[in-house]
Amino acid sequence: MSDNALGLDLDPSILDGSLDCVHCGLCLSACPTYRVTGRENSSPRGRIYLLRGVAEGKIELGGLVADELGLCLGCRACETECPSGVEYGAMLEKGRAAVAEAGLRRGWGARVERFALRWILPHPGRLHALVSILGLAQRLGLDRLTTAALPVLAPANDLLPRVPAAAERRRLPAFTPAQGERRGRVALLEGCVMAELFGEINRATVRVLSRNGFDVLVPPEQGCCGALHAHAGDPSMARGLAEKNIEAFAMPGGEPVDAVVSNSAGCGAALREVGQWLPGRGEALASRVRDVCEWLDEVGLRPPAGSLPGRVCYDDPCHLVHAQGVAEAPRRILAAIPKLEPIEHADAKSCCGAAGTYNLLQVEMSQQVLAPKLDALADADPDWIASGNPGCLLQLAAGAHARGLRASVVHPVQLLDRAYGQDGQD
């Protein structure tokens, strides 16, 4: 019997974690892939069975296990439903690490993902150069020519927004003072994708935090959070990136910050879990991390004087509502904007199908997962669709455009920033 069949490549804690599952099946209705396929193997309970079988040496760590772990979105909706507290997300990451170590992640997509995650994303200069090239290709129309010649690239091209102008991709200032009565100081996670494609959201976040009385520090030594690496089965790279952020946000020699604020649900979830990645090292950082809407709700939002007439649907990012347990704070923040009417839609807490690089590697399933959400948003017909994660913003914007929905896709802080900007003080 091979080592893989004996489960020797699996983290032993997977077996312990799998024993917490009581087979109740409450996770099934929450699982996006189970709802699409109806297959037990494509449910959290089924994947736990597979991992336990590998750990016990009853199932080979082979193609079936690799395919099912790859098909999972990692949305962690099952954790919200689970009465036994099964930490499915951690089990999934360990299982994917074993799959990667066994050489079972094959194909051009997996190779491109690994190259990009290791050699592009964690290096700001390289990422900036790549995004600049993509922006030039868009302006010259080369992106359309490329996808016409290579249709396999069409999904990636459809997701990529217009690359912002160079001025919008400048790094944030290291320090922005509080406005009005000072209430404290926070550090902001600038992010990698956020800095390059959503710089305006970052700047809106700084303005909103400042308007609410907080000095905003942006440590220049910070870097990629490592979330995508952990999801892709590369824990050593994720831990290395976490080490850098632990050092960057320790604020050596300076006044400690009240919170480390993130405006990206996936990044915030990763920072909140660095204590699990690096026991004894990451707990201090993890305890200070807050989502921007969570933080503003926690400290008490200074209501904007300006108004924003219209209707908004808030769509929960999975790694905010399920991984971080933050659901109501963004809704309360949006409800505090004068004349803005928050309306619920029928599929708000379900996954949109983005899931990091999932919508590039599992295109068909990603679109099937997204479809009911777009149906619900079309029925609600809002002016804005608000969500708090870059992958979700890209997925929802591409889906809304393809469906012909009139709504603009925004981050909640953009709407708040717009309302603050109408009070004559900016």
C-alpha cells in the first residue's frame, strides 16, 4: 500500500477534526456545490468522510479526493450551520496542502495559479508592473484580440475591471490625521489586489476612518495577507507572509493602535487566523483585526450630514459573514446614511462563486453558484449592490453586467464616503 493510501501525507489533526462531525446533514442545504450537484461527495459532510478515509488509510489520496477538495468553494457556510463547531475551513486547507504535496494539482491553471501566487502577488513591484501591462493592453484593445484568439482566457478578461489610472494606484500615505475630536488610531491593511484594482476603496476607507476621528497609519512594511496561498494548499508561503505582517503591525517604537482595520473580507479573515497559522506568534495581531464596517459600528459611527437617495442591496462576503461572523454591522452602517434605503434580497448570504481564484479555475461551477444570486438581485432591482471583498466585487460586477442589471457594484465605505463628501467639509 502506498504512503498516500495510508494517509501519511495528511496532517494528523485532520482525523481529530473529522471526528467532531456528527453526520447531522445540516450543512448540506448551506453548501453551494451540493445544491448544484446533489452529490454527497460534493458536500462538507462528504468531503469530511473522504479526508477521514484518507487519514485512516481506507481511501487513497488520489484523483477523487483532489477533485472534490478543488471543487469546494471554501465559503465556510457549513461552519455557520454546524451545531458541533467543526472547523471545516482549517480541515480543507490542510487537505489541499496534502493534495498539493502529493503532486495532484495538475493542469495549466494550477501551474499558473502557483506561479502567480508565489512570484507575482507577494511582490508589490511585480504586481504593479503586471497590472500596468494589463491596463495598457485594455487601452490598446489587445485584451479583446487576445481573448478572440484564446477563448480560454475569456473568463479572466470578463472579470478584470478597467485598470485604474496610475494616480489611483499610488500607495496610501503612511499617516492621515483624524478629523474633528480625536478618538484613537488604527492601522489599515492596504492589501495587494485592493491597492492595484480598488485604490479608490482604500482611499475612501482612509477618509471615512479619519472623518470618524481616527488617525490612520499604513505601515509600509506590510504585504500580502497569504489568504489565497492558504486556500491553494501552500501553507508555508502563507505563514511566511503572515510573519511579515505580524512584524509590520506590531508598530515597534510607536504608540499602539486600537485596531488593525481591513476592508477586504478574505484578508481580514486571514489576519484573524494567523494565531492558528503561527501559534504563539500571531494571536496579538489576530485579536486586533476588525473589518472596517465592524469597527465603525463598534465605536459608533459619526452620521454623515449628506444624503444618498436610492436603494442598496448588501451582499454578504462569505469570509465576513461565515469566517468572521460579521453580518449586521455593514447593514447598520448603510442604514445610517440619510435617504439610502437598504433592501434585502433573497440570496444575500449565499456564496457568489468568486472564492479567490475559483472563478478562474472552476468557471462552470462558479457561474452556476452565481446564477441564483443574480436572479435575486434582478428581482430586487437596487441602485447599488454593496459588498466588502474584492473577489466578490469583481464577480458581482461581471455578473450584473452580463445580466444587464442597472445597479452599480460598490463597497459600503464608498457610499458612506460619498455621503460624508456632501456635507461641505471635504
